[in-house]
Amino acid sequence: MQKRILFLGASDDQVPAIEYAKEQGHYVITCDYLPENPGHILADESYYVSTVDKEAVLELAKTLAIDAVLAFGSDSGAPTQAYVGNKLGLPSNPYESVVTLTRKDLLRTFMKEHGFYTPVSKSFTDYDTAYRDMALFKLPVLVKPVDSSGSNGITKLETVDALKNAFDAALSFSRAKKVLIEEFFDYEGHIVDGDGFIVDGKVVFHCCGDSQRSELVNPLVFVGINIPSVMPKTRIHHATSEIQRLLTLLNIKHGPFNAEFAFDKEGNFLLLDFGPRNGGGSVPKVIRNATGVYLTKYTVDAALGSDCSDLKMKETEGFYADYLVHTLEDGVFDHIWYSEEIKKNIIAQSITAKPGEKVIRMNRTGDRIGIILLKFSSLDEMQEKTYNMEKYLRVHVKKEAN
């Protein structure tokens, strides 16, 4: 039976879910304030409304007589999905809980109140107060927007002298106009990233990989994921248990999540970031390659209230990764050079930049010019190539004419 699904977002990240919904014969409606986003082309109907304007989206949803609302892979749209779902009696999690999970300041406060390990942190609305309170922190600290994703506006601050620029950068990316400052977590080994899924309040699936970062870009910016993670399974099981505790406390009953976490040398677990949605980019695709689990399907089905009880934990098989293709300099995109060694590993690619288009140096995930999916024959090969990708792949740009 055809269902009417309102998708909050029509960017590249939402396209896989839109495509699955269309394959199932559902009627797809996209809501996104950017008319050029590709999901609109696939949709049966499109509306240019901001996904963060929950009242406008609610009114739109009422007129459309929808059966489901879904913000696939989108932090900014997740609270609106919950708000509209709660108001219309559609499958959804508690609005206040989703807001807590998508606001870094609220999440840190909630975690501290319920006994989770948290670094010293405080949120601010103005620079003067933040500067005055810097004595509360041990440097280095992270300065970041309370409500942004994709590494937007995040700075690792080594000296107080640089606070003004870091604070202003974070504030510029915050819809709430609020900045979180927290002590840097000196983690051991890798930062782990990955997606999971909740059914009837239980984490039934959780797939973890090592988050790739690049010193050439910005060590805070995600440039890809390697699956499986090399983190000991005992630590991953502990992380899953703590995530379960958090979701139980917040009464989150169903749907996907993306979690980023790490441990320090003392064994302290810190949830670095959490989103009540699928991972962005190609994370669900990499997980499907590694496990066979089609999380995109379950996410759409869960939004429709379909039975997802057949989803179970599954171990990874093989070695898979994605990589956010990017440039290290501003200019005009010309072409990408791939070495023969990396060509054999590429199983899929999507390059969105066209020759002649202006591109900028990557400083956040949104600056990518495309994504490649890779398969490797061993863990050693995966690590060597993904952590030294500049040897195997180069984006060539031309300087802009004056």
C-alpha cells in the first residue's frame, strides 16, 4: 500500500532513503529550503521550507495528510521530525529527548546529571563572559556551536589569546547563538564512529568503525570511516551499553542513531557526539557492505511504523571504508588523479564537483567534493591506504583568474 512520506531534507545525504522509498512505491514529498538539492528531482512533490522551522513544517504536514515524517542523516531536521511526529501521532521519539541529543550543551548537562563521564564544560552566549570564565578550564579546550554538525565552527584552542576568533566562528554556525567550551578529551587510540538501531527501546544493532581524520585538513574533521574498528571488543561492548543506558533514560524507543566515542588511558568512556539519525555521507552504505544490514531500509520502515523486529546484531566481514574526496587548496576544480594502487579498491564513487566549478579547501565535512567507497583485502592494507590517501589520490585545481 502506498504511503505518503515527508522527507526533511533533499541533499545528497537524503537521496539514498528517498530512492528506497520510491522503490517501495511510496509517495515522496521533500521539504528543503534549497531548490537545487537533488532529492527534489526524485520527489513526487517538493516544498522549499526550512527543516528547522518546526511550526512551518507542522502546518505543511497537516495539509499533506502524511503517513510518516523522516529526517534521514540530518541533525538539524531530527527535532522537527520528532515535533511533527508527536503532534500528528506518527511514529516518533519524544521531542524533548531528541532536542537533548542534538544540543551539545543539553546533552553534556544530562550526561553529568546521570553519572556519565563528562569533561569540564560550560555554554555561553557572549564572548566577554566566556573570556572571564576561561579560568574554569584546563587548556586545551574545544570551542564549538551547541547545535551544529559536520565539524562546523569547531576549534581546538591552545591559548586564551585565540579565544575571540574561535568563539566568533562557533557562534556563526549556531542557530541558538550559543557556544560550548569543554576541556579536550585526551583519547587513546582511535575515535570510533558508527551507526546503530533501536527497536522497542533496545539497541539491536551497532556497527563501529574507526573515524579517519587528516592532519593535512584539520584533525577535528571527519574524512571517512574504516570498518571494522580496531578498538578492543570489550570497549565497544561497554560503549554500546552506555549508549543503551542513555537512550533508556531519554525514553528513545525506535530508529537509527550515530555515535562517536573514545576512551582515555584510564579507561574512561566519553560519548563525543551523538545524533538520533543515520550517519552522514556514506556511513550506512559502508555498514551495508561490511555487514549486509540495510539500515536505510529499516530507517524508512521505522518511520512508517513497520515491524523491524527482524533486525539483529551482525559481525562485519571484510574491510571497507569511505573517503570524503576534498581539495587542500582553493581554486577551480580540474580533475582527480587516482593511482593504480587505489583504483582496484574503489567499488563506488560519487563526485559532485564538475570541472570548472569553484572549490574550497576542506575545513568541514560539507566542503567535500565527493565520496568514494572502498574495499580492501586486509586490515593492514586498509589502514595504510586510508591514512595516507594523499599518496593514492589527488584533487587537481587551477588558480582562479584575477
